[in-house]
Amino acid sequence: CIDANSQTLKESLVKMLYTTPGGVPHILHVDNGKDYTAQTMTGQSRKKRNIEFEFDAETVGFYQSIGIEEVGRSLPYQPWDKPIERLFSTVCSKFSKWFESYVGTLTGSKTYAKRQKDVAAMLERGELLTMEEFFDLWTKWKNEKYHTRKHGGLKEAGEKWLTPIEMFENGPRYEKAAPPREYAAMLLMKADTARVYNFGIKKFGTTYTDYELSHYIGKTVGIKWDIDDVTKLYVFDEEGRKICEAVSPELLAFGPHCSQALLERHLRDQRRQEREMREILDSMTRPYELRGEEGGRPSDAVGMIDLTIKADRPSKLISLPLDKEYRAEATSRAKKKAGAGDEFLGKKADDALARLRAINE
């Protein structure tokens, strides 16, 4: 896959357990990534580095539930802590670098290990190997070079068998049978808690019902579901006992199976469709005057004419009070203002006449 998560890791580990002769490993060494050390995998918070297996296997993480007895976490930013990293280094130096299309192992764009190669142009020219051709070369190198070469780590450890293939075939082996496939399928399911209402359990925006849930109304129960088929919920009580298998009549209309991804996409489409239809209905039922107000300028068209009865007066018109004292005071102020204006004009006229007389003389 492109974007791995905890569910992908679970499926990969289960596939390994049922395809290898040894079954369940005794010790598992995992990377320090959040998907490998999630609580659903280890049974405890990833902030706690030491993974302890001292709980009931039914209530802890996936690693212990599947039968692994010890799990170790790699140290962050210390790749030499993981033996698999040393294997990658050997494969890179002895095998990968011999390919014309090799561009380096580091992810940075300006590192000493990067090689400038136009891989797209090489693909167009037919210079790249197909997956089948690459796998054939890899198998030949593994069987003829890597397996038959003496391993320095085995020699330093004082082992009797010094080549990888000899150690694999003759060395001590831990064997533990894998649990039933039905149990592994149950462990692959996602788990959560839910509250039981009088109508059933609400999950994924739909209702799951069963007669047995009527005895647990108002209580919190544990639920599990298969991400590839969410038409059914497996319900458990606080003691871990199975109560029932609650089904959703609405999802059964999809068919015998409905994946969680399909359901979530369907619900998103439903909400988007409902939102768009509400916007369309709102625009179609909006009154005309509200549309004019939204435009920022009222219209004089039909529908915006004001037919109410009111006095038609200029906005600057005022009404004088009928009080006699106020009216006398206002008249006096007007006369003084008029007299002051006449005095000013008379003075200006006298000045003009004096200048005319001076000119004539």
C-alpha cells in the first residue's frame, strides 16, 4: 500500500503467521513509528517505551493477543539498533548499486548518496527492468550470493553454521502454532464502545438493532466491526461476553457486504447533497425584497414601492413651537442679526463713496 496504518500492519503480520512454517514468533522487534507502537497494537500508551505483557490477552494489544510473548521497540534515530537495517545496507552495496537506474538511498535532494538520473527518460527508452525481470535477478542473487556467503555476525557469535542458508535450515528454531483463523479475523476487527439507546446503537450515522440490546438500554457496551463489512456489529458486555450481532437494516440495502470506507463516502455524499439542496431551496424561496437588499441598492421596481400613508414633507422642514416667550425671543434674535447685517453693508457703502469722491477730486 501507499499509506500504511495500524490496520495494514495487522493484516501483514497475520498473513506472515499463516504462510510461514514457524507460526507465531517468540520475539517481535518493531520500528518506533506511531503505527507500530499504537495502543491498539501494544495495549499501552506509546509514551511508555517498555512494553509489558502482564494483562489479560483479551483486553490488551494485538501483538500479545495473537500469541507473541515479547515485543521490543527500536530506539529513535538509531538505525543500527535494528538488524534489518544492516541487511538493507548489505543488499544496497552488493545488489542495488549495480543497477543503471540506482539513484541512492537517502531521501534528501542534496546528499552525497544521491545520483542524478533521468528515470522517466530511461523508462521511455526501455532501459528499466520489469518487476518480473527484477524478481528473477533478486532470487538468483539471494540464492547464489547472499545465502552462500559466510556471515560475519554468525562467525563473531561462534555459531556452527556460518552461511545464512545453513543457519536457516539447521539452526535452532522456535515454533508456536498460530491461533485459529476465526480468532485472527476477530482481532483484525476495529473496536470501540457505544451506548445502548431504546432504539439500538448509533454508529456510522446509522442504527444497529437486535432484540438482546433491550436488556442493556442506558448501558455502555463494547463493539467490534469488520472494516470490509459494517452491516453488522459484534456487541460485548463489560465482562467480554458476546451479547449479540446487531445489524443495520439501512445498510443491508447496499447488499450482503458494505465496507466502512464505502459507507463513510456515502454519508459524506449525502451531507453534501443535503447542503447543496438546502442552498438551492433557500435561493428559490427568498423574498424579492431580501434579494434587493443583498444587492446593496434598493430597487424602484415592482415590489419595492412604499404604499404606506405618511406626510409628504421636505426633510429640512421643522415645526415652530407655539410658546409666546420662545417666539418673541426668536424674533428678537432675528432682528439683531438683520440689524448687524445692515450696519455692515452701510459701512461698506460709506467706504465706497469716500473712494469715489477721492477719485473725482
